[in-house]
Amino acid sequence: MLLRVWCVALNPQITQMNADYSEVKDQKSEIANSRQSADKNSSANFLDRFAVRGVFWRQYLDWATVNMPFYTYPVLHCFMTFFFFFFAAPARRIVLANLAIILPGSSRAVNYLRVFRTFYNYAWTISEAAIHKINKEEFAYEIIGAKWLDQLGAAQGAIVLTAHMGNYDLGAALFAEKFNREIRLVRAPEPDRQTAQHLSASLEKSGEGAVKVDYNTAGALLSFDLLNALRLGEIVSIQGDRMDGDLAEIPAHLFGRHVRLPNGPFVLAQVAHVPIYPLFIARSGYRSYQIIVREPITVLRSRRDREDDIAQAVEKWCRVLEQLIAERWDQWFAFAPGFLSDEQNR
Amino acid sequence: MNKTDKRSAQFYFSLLRIIAMLRGGDATRAESNGFEAWLVGLTIYSIHYLFFATLFIPSNLEPWQIALLLVAIAFWIWLFWLPLLYINSVIIQALHMCGLFRTIPIRRAQSTLWGTYTTAMAFALLKSSPSLRELGAIWLVAVAMNLASAVVLAFSDAARSPGA
């Protein structure tokens, strides 16, 4: 509460931001309550642990990372990909639909193979994140846009805007390690409570205390907390390629289709006067990654309508995102719907 | 402007490490070589596959039945590997309780057990048809050369690294 009063007193524009977030506050607490009760029911159901997004698979991955000889990964990943290709039907359908938009004119049959490739990359991505966390193995990496990464490393407060692409989790740990800086990750909540707990613990362990995880359903105060962190010179990392939950959103266009993106990062950047660095961690081979940093986006504060300035920044972000997704469609792990149909857009 | 942080090729198996050393490369043990992972992984998978194929497929079946079984065995190997990992982990735990192999990482102890099973299967393949016998023989020769390389490396300072 004190933090909120302090923030409002410090900058009147926060009031506007507060309005953005408090609109959804009640809805969020309702959702949180319903989630909690749903969680209680679901935890009672033992079989939920074995659902595609259940905690069993995460725990199994950790166990396998300790036990599996490294040369068994290529073959076992192929079979695990087969397994999830058939059992994770909703994710398969979403990736298939996304590919039809990203690669217009592509054949449906070939796109099924591309979905397999995306799933296979995902298997490698999460297993290599576990290897980094548990076995403390080192990874080779190449930085594309080193100038901007150095800027980011030295920045007094910045937002890293990224996507569900490549090894986002490993990237945060690598960044914290390379620049010896703390980073706050804002993640979409996992549908399974135990999986969420496991992931948070993993990320924090992987970052050796330099990575702090927040969930974007933590309540309206999260925005103030993040604003405070930015003003204290910290780096906040947010996934900005799709909406998860009932957050403040902004309409945008990707590949000529309507999407809704979170406007939180842009509002934060505008209020805190910090740049947004588009950053992606793409897998480039066996235990090898590319850290791709694009030119920072500045959210202006002109005398015009605030929404116009934000829309301009969102437009720039969408172009960056479009380019990256088109180049690396096989590493865009968008397993929840993102593109809107014409009906949904009305 | 781009930057890279790529190291020279490193290997896990002694035979490849000694070849790297003789060529002036880095002989420290590492699990970072994708080519090595694929090569050894696929070879082990092939030996297990052929072993079970010779074991399970009778010669008096129709061709379509043989084809079906060959596909089924491909998946059977995966199902075989999952409990194998678990059984190995139990064996390693038991060895640890007896005070054995406590200083080596679990996945290396697993690797030793995997090598042992695969070598046993390769031996069994020596009694099969000439082409299968050849694959079994290649594996056995590779294992022998790897063990000899391990002995050489044990006396060489070049290959020593913390935990190697």
C-alpha cells in the first residue's frame, strides 16, 4: 500500500497506469480465486500430474538430466517429440494454424512436419535449460547486436521485451551471469500450480539468485513493483508476443492478422522513461545459442494522446517480432492461441 | 557488430579425445559435441534395435508382418530405454550405498552401464548374419580402442581437468 501511495505521489501519470491495471484488478482476483479452488480440486486428482502441462514431465526432465548420458538425448528427444506430437493435440493445432499464417501458401502436410520440428526444438530447448540448471554445463553462444546488448548491460533501468521463442529461461540466466546483474522475469502463469512452482524454483536456481520470477497475475501491485524496480535501475524482462489472462491489452497486427498484445511493457517504459530492448535467445545447434538483440524502442511522451505514442512503439515491436518469427518459425513456441479470427476481433 | 563465444571441439569419449590431442586440440572431457552425441546415440540405438529385431522377429513371417514388427521395435527400443535408465539409477544408488563410484557423476556411471549392455548386445550380434556381425564387430573394436585410449589419457596430463 505504501509503495502505491509513494508511486502515485511521485508521478501523476502513474494514476493513469493505475487505472489501466485496476480495471482488471477485480477480475484478476476473481480469476485467482477460481484458479486456486480449481487447483485444489485438480491437485486432488492424481492423474493431473501426468497431463501434458503437468508437473510430472518437468520432474521427469530434471531426473533425466541427472541420469541420461548426453548421447542418448538425440534419440530420446525424437521419441518424446513423437509422444507429445500425438498427445499435445491443442498445442499441435495452434502451431499448425500459426504456421499457415506465418508461411502463407504452405501446404498443410508439410506444416505438420514443421510442427514436429517445432516440438523437437522445444524438447531440446527445455532439456538444455535443465542441463544448464542442474549440471551447470556451459553453452556456446553468439551475440547478434552486441552493441545493444552492451548498452542493455550498462543501462540504468530497461525493459527486455521478448517472445515465447528459443530458450528464454536460459537466456535470462546467461544474461545475469554475463553482466553480473539482477533481472526480473515476468512470466505468464502456468495452468498447473505445481508446474508453476517447479518452474519458478528452476529459474531462480538457474539464475543463482540473480533471476527473480514474477507472474503477471500477481495483482495490480505488480506494475508498481516493476516500476519501482525500473526506477532503481533494474532490468525487467517481459514476454510480449501474446496475451495471457485478463491483462490490459492493445490491438496490433502481425503477419497482416489481428493480435492482442500486452500494453504493460509499453506503459511501463513510457512512465519510467526507460528503453525497450527486443531480445531473443535462439537455439543455433547442439548446446549453442544466438542472443539476438535489436535496436531499442523508445516509447515517446509527446503532447499528443498517450495511446498514440504507445501504438507507435507497439507497431515497431510488431515489425521486429514479425521478422524474427518469419526467420525462426521453428522456435516460436506459441502453444496458446495468439492470432484472432475476424469474429474474435469484432 | 556480433560476438561469438565458441570453443574448440571437445569430446567425451577417450578415443576421440586422444585423436584431438594428437592433432593439437583440446583433450579435456566435455559433453558439448553434437556430432559425437548423434554418432554414438545412433550407433547404440542401431545395435539395440538390431539385437531385439533378431531376437523377436521369426524368419517364417510374411513380409508385411516383418515390416510391422520392425516399426514396432523402433518404438519398443524407446520403451525399453526408459525403464533401463531407471534400473541403472537404482544400481548406481546401490553402488553408492556400498561406497563405490561416489566421485563420478551419475550420468557417467550410467554411461558405463549403457556401454556394458551395448557391448553385450554387440557380442550377441556376432552370431547373426554377416552384415549385423560387421556392426557388432565395429562396436567391439571401437570399445577396445576407447579403453586403450582411456589408459593412455590416464597417464597424460593434457587430458586432466577438474572432475574429468
